[in-house]
Amino acid sequence: MLQESQHNPEPRLEEIIEIRDPAVDVEAVMNQIRANIRKRRMKAETGDLDLESFAGGLNSGQITSFGHDTDHSLCRLSATYNKINVGLALTASQVPVLGPLWQKVRRSLHHLVLFYVNMAASKQVVYMFISLIKGLAEENERMKAEVNTLQARVAALEAVLEHRESE
């Protein structure tokens, strides 16, 4: 059985799915699926696709014009910003006499700890937003400089064109 799978790594199409509609070109559909898989593998190999985020449903597979790092940060923020707070999680006390008193003390201490943990978590979200905004601002400045350079080149080319037309 192991030797058979080494010689023929892909199972035959008829073994995977049965399509009875004659209007469906099964080979074309399978070729398209294989092509999409190859594209995603190539993207993953070149670093254009974050497989961890993609597997977690955080990445649509498309990179924004801001680049991989900014796209990754946006995906992480959109997936986690509202799930960062920690909730109350106490177990029941098995002590018969002092159990209720012990639960009140634990609950009070737990609320105090949660207050500080959630405060730190919210500061982390703010930090993530600020770093993302700073990255976007830097990218915006880079794009402005690029636009200015391109506008200067266009103006120079227009001047050369006008000079040639006037000759």
C-alpha cells in the first residue's frame, strides 16, 4: 500500500468525487483547483502569503498596496481587537465551612487581577493601533515622495516634448 502511494501520489479523480452532470468538465475544474493550489504555494514560498494567518482565516490571500507587514498587522488587529479582554473564571470551592467566604475573597482578588490584566491588554491594542498608524504614515510619506518624483519626471518629459515640437 505504501509503495503504491509513492508511485501515484494523487488519487484518481473518480476515487475522490463522482460528477454525473455531462455539462461539467471535471478535468477543467480539477486543473483550475490545482492551478490555484500552485499559486498559493508560490505565494507562500516568496513570502507574499502568511500561512499562519491564512490558515487562521485572517488573511484573504491578497496583499494591500502597503505591503506584507502592514497587511499582516491589519489582519491581526481585525481578528483580535475585540477578543483581548479576559473574563472571570473561578472554580467552585470544595471546603464546606469556609468555602463561601473563600469564594468571596477569591472573587474579589480575581476581579482586581482582571482589572489590571484587561487594562494592560487595552494598552496593547492601543500600542498596536499606534504602531500601525505610524507605519501607514511612513508609507504615505514614501508614496508622496514617489508621486512628487514622478510628477517632476512627467514635467521634464513634457518640457522635452514641447521643445522637440517647437523645433
